[in-house]
Amino acid sequence: MSVRAIVLAAGKGTRMKSARPKVLHELCGRPMLWYALRALRDAGVESVTVVTNGEVSPHVANIAASAGHAAAGRASDRTAVSAVIQEPQLGTGHAVQTALAQLPAGAGTILVVNGDMPLVDAELLRAALAERAHALALVTARMPLPSAFGRVVRDGERVARIVEARDATDDELSIDEMNAGLYVYDEGKLRAACAELGHDNAQGEYYLTDTIANFAARGERIVPVLAADYRSVLGVNDRVELAAAAALLNRRVCERHMRAGVTIVDPATTYLEPDLTIAPDVTILPNTTIGRATRIGAHSEIGPNARLQNARIGEHVVVTDSVVADSEIGDFAFVGPWAHVRAGSVVGTGGRIGNFVEVKTSELGPGVKAGHLAYLGDATVGDRTNIGAGTITCNYDGVVKNRTTIGKDAFIGSNSSLVAPLGIGDRALTGAGSVVIRDVAEGDRVAGNPARILPQKP
Ligand code: UD1
Ligand code: MG
């Protein structure tokens, strides 16, 4: 479809009182700008110009890619997300003028969306785009008062103009139909109206909203598109609104998973990022945060008090009171309470990682047990091996990290220090308190500090 979107994301966001630009503040693990870009992608709009400032612009390509858009191209690229810099920022009308100046003039449709409305969804974008045969489709919402949104002033049924709250009379402030910040324009008519914008208002800015009166004066057809739920168009201007929008977004994500068969015991304390894959019959217990492309298999139970980031969790897994990051947990494994599995680790099928155990960049075979107080770093542990309480892989010699390789069915006694690089064979045993500095052959038994070979049991 010949639609180009302009996303307004250059504002300083002064009300955030932050060194970070407003649209880079995060909700549910993603920057605010991600949501507008994701909604556009879901609505099939691939040609997007983001109006940014110098601080936001270097991030646009990454955010667009993570929202599912094709790689960013040049400003003239018609099927990609590109950024233009608006400097100085003289208002939303000036932002659109800046974008239009960079775009080759065409006869298509221009969708303009504020970059600070993270709850907007593709459905609303599609409803507005469906009216694109008209000069202007203006998305509005009925909203509880008082409100800082621009008011939609009507003349009978017809939309006459938008007045910003700061410029409004008391009568106008009592209007409960708000400007959402989402517009679908005929491009030629938008260009003409933008050329005539002034800045005679409370903020001395060029307001995009003044194009509405301009269209009305020219007798152009303005079609109001009323959002079914005002919460889908809430703008985020300060940190109170940021938290409110994040809670609504989180609720929306939780509800999507609950409808798909996931039990979430307390959505109010379960924090989910938008792009998770969670199978039916997973149970999520309170105080749990799950992010970054995590996948969870059926019948697993996560939480309470768990944090998963970029984790692959199998089926019938339990992760309780623990952290799993950038790692994989096999089917029927049990992690926790108070375990930390991280940095490319794999816990095999039926494994057990218990109280105060840290597993870092280690691969544990099926059935490996490390039940208590251990550190397994840069280790490979064979199937069914038991790691006693207090075992430490001494993987760092002060200069480099070294690997420990332990075979299958081995028994590592409590409080063993395994000084890497080290190999321990299948079915080998280390006695409690061993300090193992040399490789242990298959089936051998060692103990002591430094560990020496013990006679085999008769
Ligand atoms: C704007 C609308 C208001 C509407 C509300 C909906 C105007 C004048 N007012 O008010 O009618 O009800 O959104 O949320 O449009 N921006 C730029 N460059 C600028 C200024 C702003 O890119 O020079 C961007 C901001 O980053 C932001 C968006 O435009 O993403 C809206 O600007 P903001 O200052 O938040 O406008 P509101 O006061 O919320
Ligand atoms: Mg705003």
C-alpha cells in the first residue's frame, strides 16, 4: 500500500526530567519508540520516517529491527525505517515539515503518529488507514477529565479544529473528546497545510494540530475515527504516565498469554516482555519477570520470585526463586530455590540445580545434580554426575578462564575445589574437601590437599 508513516520522536521530553530522551525510556523491557514501530509493522506499514533528535537517531535502526522491520535504509528508501533529525525542535508541525522536506513528494497517504503512545495497536492504525480515501482521518478518544490532551472542537457533527489544553478556554477544557496523536493525511493536502502553519500559541510552537482548522477552512473532509478504548491512545509525557502505560501494556501481554492457556497467578506482579513464547499449561507464580525472547515449554512452573532473560525452558521444568539468563534448561529439570544459571549454560534433562548454586557457561548432562552451594564455571559435566555441596570449579587463574571437564556418573565430594584446567573421568570420585589439581582418570578415587589417588575399594 502506498502509505508512508511519520513517527514523531524528536521532542526533548522535558516533563520526564531525564538525561535520556523520552522515547528511549522503557516499558516492559522495550523502548517507548519500539511500540509505535511494532504497531506500524503489524498494520503492514513498512515505509517509516522517524523524526528524531541527535540522541535518538543512532538507536532507530536497532529499535526498528527488533520491532520486526527491514534494515534501515536511506531517507528516500520506500520500504524501510529511516531517521531524520529535527534540530531545533519547534513543535509537532515543524517535525512533520522536517520529515516532508526529506521525502520525495508523492500523491500517497501519510500516516502521522506520535512516538509517545506505546499502547497504540495495529487495529487502530488499520481503522484509521481504512479512511485514507478522505483528506484526513483524525483519531480521537473520549476520555475522563481533567486531561492534558488536545481537545477536538466540533461544529455540529463536523470536526472544526483542535485546541491544545494550554490554549483552551474553560468551555473548551470541558470537552471530553481528545486528539489521540494519530492522523492519516492525503499527502498533497498535508504539504499544503504544513506550509501555512504559524506559531502563535502558548508554547510558541508549530502545532501539527493546527492543520485540522486549515483543512476545515478549505472545506476538506475530516473523518473522525473514535478509538474504542481511550487507554490505547494514552500519551506518555512524564514518569507517572510511563508507569501507568507500562502497567496497562503488561496487563495486555499477560492477558494474551492467559487466553492462550497460561496460568498467571498474579498478573499484577508478573512482568512480561511482548515477544515471549509460552506454551499452554505453564504456570507463572508471583513476582516473576520474563524477558528477551524467552521460550517456555508446556507444564513448566516458573516462580515465585524468578527472573528469566533469553532463556529456553523445556517442558515440565520448575524454576523457583531463581535467575536464568542466556541459558537452556532441559525437560523435567528443577532449578532453585536461589540458583543462578547464566551465560550460555545448559542444564540437561532431569537435572537439578539447587540452593545457592551458580552455573556459568557450563554444560551439564542429563540427570546432573548440584543441589547446594556450588559454583560451576566453564565446566562440562557428564550425565548423572553428582556435584557435592560446596564444590567450586576454580576456573580463573588470575589471567585466563580454564575449563573443567567431568565425565559421566562421577561423584564430586562436598567442598571439592577443582582447579582448572582439569579433567575428571567417568565414574571417578573426589573425597570431601579434596583440592584437585591434576587430572583424575576414569574410575579413580582421590582425596586430600593436594588430592592423591586412593586405593580402590576391595
Ligand atoms: C500532542 C498533541 C495533542 C494530543 C497529544 C496526544 C500537538 C501540538 N499536540 O500533545 O493535541 O492530544 O499529543 O498524546 O501535536 N515531537 C517532535 N518534535 C517536536 C515536538 C514534539 O518530534 O518539536 C514529538 C514528541 O517526541 C512526541 C510527539 O511529538 O513523541 C508529541 O509531542 P508532545 O510534546 O508529547 O505533545 P503533547 O503535549 O503530548
Ligand atoms: Mg505527548
